[in-house]
Amino acid sequence: MFNTFISYLFSVYSNRKQGIRLSGFSLIELVVVLSIIGVLTGLLLPNFNTLQTRAKETTLKALCHSIQTSIELYQVSQGEYPSGKSITLPTLAKTLQKTGELSTIPNNPFTNKEYTSSDSKGKISYSYDPTTSIYTLIAYGLDGKTIVCTLQNN
């Protein structure tokens, strides 16, 4: 069996010397192609992650505008804005659900799950100042500190 393998190697070598090319790729060709694929992946992957984060932040902004519309509907139907300071979205959503301005608690774009009070990524906070009748709706980004969107009624 070993002799058969050795004779095969010599026949391949002699065929290459004579200009007869066997089908298939050489090891160098495969290494070059895999290196090019690795470099392209390394260059494009960080851009893809940045685009994903920006898309989630855009979704968060759209969600804030929808919640603002629900708050304004609440004010029209109830004659006042929901009261409270630094209220998380689930608490605000329950208030808006009771009067029919919001049908469900929305999903957090960063976690793809229903909002909870402990969310830090994509957190939405609501505050209302009864002395000025101004509410503020603030949405935070992926790190939980960067403000992505701030909406007020003034």
C-alpha cells in the first residue's frame, strides 16, 4: 500500500513536470483564498456591528415617538398627563394600557424581549412635573448612559 502511494506521488510530480495538470487546487491557492476571506471578514465585521446598533437606536427613537403619541392620547382622554417621576416604561405602559392608549408593552430593541423595570440597555424613562405641566421621555442607548432620544411636550 505504501508503495502504491509513493508511485502515485511520483506520477503526479512527473505529470506536473510534463505540463499535465491534475484537477484541484494547490495548498498555496487555498491559503491565499482563505487569507483574503479572513481579511475581508475582519474589515467588514466591525462595520456590521455598528450598523446593527444604529438600527436598534433608530427603532428605539421610533418607539419613543409612539409612546409620546400614547401619552398625548392619554392627556386628551383623561385631561392630564400620567403623573410620576423617573417612571420606567413597564409602569408607564400599564397606566396607558388601563385607559386603552397602549395595547401591549413593547419589546426592547436591544434585548428583543418585553421591557422590564431592570433593563439598562434601551431603557426608557418618563417624568412629569405637575408645576410646569411638562413631561420628559428619555431613551438610553446600548450602554445605558448615552441618551438616544429626549422628547417633551413644550
